[in-house]
Amino acid sequence: MYKIFIRPILFCFDPEQVHHFTFSLIRFLNKIGFSSLFKALYCIEDKRLEREVFGLKFKNPVGLAAGFDKDAKLYKELSNFGFGFIEIGTLTPKAQPGNPKKRLFRLKEDSGIINRMGFNNGGVEEAVERLKKNKGVLIGGNIGKNKITPNEEAVKDYEICFEALFPYVDYFVVNVSSPNTPNLRELQDKEPLTKLLQTLQDLNNEKPATTSGAEKPKPILLKIAPDLTNEQLLDIIDIVKETKIAGVIATNTTIGREGLHSENQKETGGLSGKPLTKRSTEVIRFLSDKSNKAFPIIGVGGIHSAEDAIEKLEAGASLVQLYTGFIYEGPGLVKAINRKLLEKN
């Protein structure tokens, strides 16, 4: 129904406006009692879908990637579509408007999206107030730096977000791979990245291990770009080993434009969706094989079918996340993946 009736209507309008409209609609429908219907339509509760990864128990391995619910405004309602976990953000210490509009573009012929949003968000403290109301949704906190913060001072921005979010998220994601914040990707170089991750891991390890578990160290993941060379990916493996962070999210959006057919293909920004399917899986497989499966990987990038998700899991991912596939295929994709996983059990 989504692809036949709803998507064609939504795709007639500006994608960023549609995003805000959809948020308002989902919130309204849940308020008037549709939450039970959404759960009945899309949620599959089955012990065989549960995964324990980096010390956390996920009710299923399909999550919503960061960028969709940047400000933690709709995590509860979105969980009703069957997701096993929701990643919020990217959040920065201070609120910022992001890049000038128009900054979000559909590539319909390629089943892709180009965005140059630029970490638009209301700031970490605003998100924290919403997360205080969370009851049972497993949340990842994706953190970044403000645009005006120079790279040599970036560590402090990540520290601020880490400390503010610590009591309210289940795991952290360090985002240094977005192409839409000037010079951010320079932080992926071995020396600054090691310093950043080690600083956060030191803060993490200082947390007391209480009996309630409220303050014990939490998993820290690194989100990487699909545009890294094999040599850079080997550096990532070394950095994960050295800093002892929990794992990697592979991958963020790409600056590549190979093989595109859509009229918006020359827009600047990060490309996501089907054009990323193959490369993100290659990165997952490389990291998994070269590290001898030394750490968990969350696979994201171009998952538009249950088969795409299975391919990433078989390549070495422990969990997967959706973003563009969720927009193009609808919430039924979450259920389709979980059904396919049960069939394979």
C-alpha cells in the first residue's frame, strides 16, 4: 500500500517538508490510538530475532539509522514500526540550523537521496529533555561537533555531548564521517581519530560500575565513510583495537557519484540509498575479514530489501540499520527483514 498509494503522493513535494509533515502525522496518529495498529501491522515479537551485541540485548537486529530522528522527537512512535533500536542525532553541543535550504534531494531513478543537511539539530540538552521520558526503547546517541568549532577543538564538543547523553542512551556513535560539515572527515585520520576515541573511552571507563548498571561504561561505536581506502580501513581496525571501542558502523553516506541517472546527481552532499548498497557491503566484509571478526559491525547503506539486509549480515554485520530504504520502501521493510531472518532460522 505504501509504495502504491502513499509514496507517490509524498514524492510530489519537497523532501524536507515531507519529512516534517510525516513526523507530525505519525505523532498525531499515535496520539489518537493508532500505535496499537502500527504494532500489530509491523512488529514481530520472537525470541529467535533477539541479538546480544556489545553487551546489549536487541529485540531484533533491524534499527533506524541516525539522521531520521535527529532531535529524539519521535523515537517512541518510530519504534512502533518494528525497529529493534533507534539511533538519534547527529547531536551537537549547541543548536545549529545546518546548511542553507534546499539541502535534501531525491534521486528517484536511482532509489537514492543526496543530503547536505549539515548537522541541523536543536542541541544536545534539548534532546536530553525528551530522552528523559523514554520507557523501554533501546537508543543510540550519535554525536558530532558544531560547524563553528575548529577541528583542533573538536574533542571538547564530543565530550560535552557524551557527558550530557550518557545517562539516557544505550550506546554512542562518534560521527566523523559526514561530508556535510566542513573538514569533519579530516578527523578520520589516524592520529586525531585515535585521540578523540581514546578521550571518550577514558571518560567512559571512569564511570563507576553500579549495581543498577546506570553508570557503567557504555559501548562506543565509530561511524565511518564508505570512501575510505583499504589502507585507511586497516587503520580503522588498528584504532578500534588500540582504543578498545565497541565496534564500527559501516557506512555513512558517500561523496561518490558513479553510475547515477537522476537529474539531481550533481548536487553536493552525501549520497545514500541503492547506489551505496554494494560499497557498504564491501566495507563490512573487509573489516570483518581483515580483523578476524574482532569487533561487531552495524551494517547500513542501501538496504532496500530483506535480501540486502541478509547480505550485510552474512558479510559480517551483527546488526543493520535503515534510512533511505525506509523512505523508499516504507515500514513494511522492517517486517520483511525480520520475517526473512525467521525463515532462515
